[in-house]
Amino acid sequence: MYIRKWIIVFIAFLLVAAVTAGCLGVRTPPVAKPTPPLIMLDYHRFGGIAGLDDRLVIFDNGAAVFSSRTINRELFLNQTDLDRITALFSEAQYSLLEENYTSRRDGADFIHYTITYHGKTVNTEDSAVPPSLQLILDEMDHMISEESKTGSSNQPFASLTP
């Protein structure tokens, strides 16, 4: 009878140990998912007599994607370039621009531009570009032109003009 009690106690102990074995460890804290980068700038120029279709998308972490009819490339901009873009849009008072600037006359060969900066989109085309937006277009066109010339995804992104 005495041994029987100890066997029951031992079995009960084993059952409790088996049930609680996974519960005694330290809880691991939940792993925070990294925040995906946000699109800082989406610049698209298309049309014209040459049939342009160039797009430059820049993310807030400096990653960028450039594509044209013949090129698709991932790039990286440094903080100086990102700061220059921010200053460029600030100087142009981009936030005050209207959403659409279209020409009063038809132009089948006009180049059309769609610029989205921090969520605000402005559409325009040749002969209807407001003066404050022209500097942005010139700079973005320069960046695309330089990137089209380099032709190598191993090169750093073409520097912005000072």
C-alpha cells in the first residue's frame, strides 16, 4: 500500500512536469516588423516625338528605381541627394501647386509629366509648365539623362546638380 501511494505520487509528478514543461521558459518578445520604405518621389515623363516613357521612383530610405523603354535599374541615393531633392521641392513651393496644368492648344508631340512628391501629384505637359515647376523638371530630366548615359547598375546614382 505504501509503495502504491508513492507510485501514484510519482505518476502525478510526471504528469504535472510533462504538462508544464513548455510553460517554464522565458517568453520571447514579439519581433517588430520593419516599416517598409515610403515613396518620396515618383517622376514619370512620357510622350513626345521620341515616345519617351521614363520613370524614376525614389523611396525615403534612398533606394530608387529607374526605368525607361530599354533600361530597368535599382539605384541608391545618399542623404545629400535626398536633402537636395527636399530642398528643390521646397524652393519650388510644390505644396502650393495645382493638380493639373494642361496646354490650351493641342500638341500630339508634347511630353507629359506626372510628379508625385510625398503623396501630392501634379500633372503637366510641355508649354503649360508653371515656372516654379520648371526647375524640378529640369533636375529630374538631368538625373534621368545622366543615368541613361551611365548604363551600369553598379555605379552610384548620378549626382544632383548643385
